[in-house]
Amino acid sequence: MVHNLSLHSSILNQYVAELRDVEIQKDSMRFRKNLERLGEIFAYEISKTLQYSKTETTTPLGVAETHQLTEQPVVATILRAGLPMHSGILNFFDKAKNAFISAYRKHHKNNTFEIAVEYIACPDLEGSTLILCDPMLATGSSVVLTYKALMAKGTPKHTHIVIAIASLEGIEYVKKNMPNTNFTLWCGAIDEELTAQSYIVPGLGDAGDLAFGEKL
């Protein structure tokens, strides 16, 4: 299932617009903050799909019936661009366990590239609810390869893939190539065009560089 939150009227659309704006992008702190805000919105939407149990909470004046999560998710992010969204998700799921994956485009001289996964720090994922976040879904190959690498730590019962901006091509690639079909894709916006260099248009540029500065 694919959820495109930009199709609904909400404050999310303002945050996405600011992420795209070339002038506002000059403020890296605001760029990070808007990614964090998106993470919070995604976390709230995902929270509606999780399981809760009735509990009793003692107040100063009595006992109230409340509902609390029966299980905390595992929140995973692809370094480094995914860190602000990861932080936003953790603002809501503050007791969640965490996973971090180093995946990047390894460019070759003929203008081609491959996705390299070099580092994983992850808890046991067997039977868990996994939230995997990355700001951009261009070709979709990094998300698929990251998920395959994570499966060495166990198979989640359900995976929520959280993306700020996705391409149609990337979404189709994920649908066809995810080894586990039990997943939900959450997008802040979906763009139609992908360039020959695999950049999303209109997109927003390089999310990692905009959030943390250009790399060599």
C-alpha cells in the first residue's frame, strides 16, 4: 500500500514546499527541522496502524482507562540524510529500538553507480514492526538493498517505509523487488520525473548535503 500524504490538506504540504524552496534551503537548520517535522507526522500516521492494549492509569483524583502500545517499533535510517526524519519519528516513539545503515551511491567513471551497503547497527528484527526512513526514493534500489541487508537481523512482521519525496519509478521498483511484500510506503510527495543521473525532478536536490553540508 502506498500513502501519498500530499494529496490531503495538512501542514505537511507547507513543510514539503519549504524543503523544496531554493531560498529556504540555504538555512540548513530549517531544512533539518522540516525533515524532523515530516518524521513526526509520519510517526503519528503510522501510530494509527499499530496495536494497543487497555490499561489503567492512576491520576491524582482516581483511575483512568487508557490505551498504550503493546509493542514498540524498531526505527531504522539510512545514513546520513535520514537522521533528521529519524529524530522526528523518535520524538513520538521515544521507547523504540534503533537501527542505522550506511548506504550510498558508489559512482563509476562511465557515469553509472551502484549502491554500496557498508555498515549496519541493528537489534533483532524477527517479528518486529520496522520503520525504515530515508528522505528520497529515486531509483528505489537503496531502500531494497538496505532492507535485504537488514533481513540478516530477522524478518519483520511489517515494514513501514517513510520517504519525504519519491519518484514514480522508485515506487514501482520497490513494489517489484522488495523480498517481503508485507510493507507500507508513506510519501510526503510523489514526483513523476527521474533524470538520466537518477535525480528526482522537481525533487529538492541532495538532502544529505542540504541538511549537513556538502561532502568531498
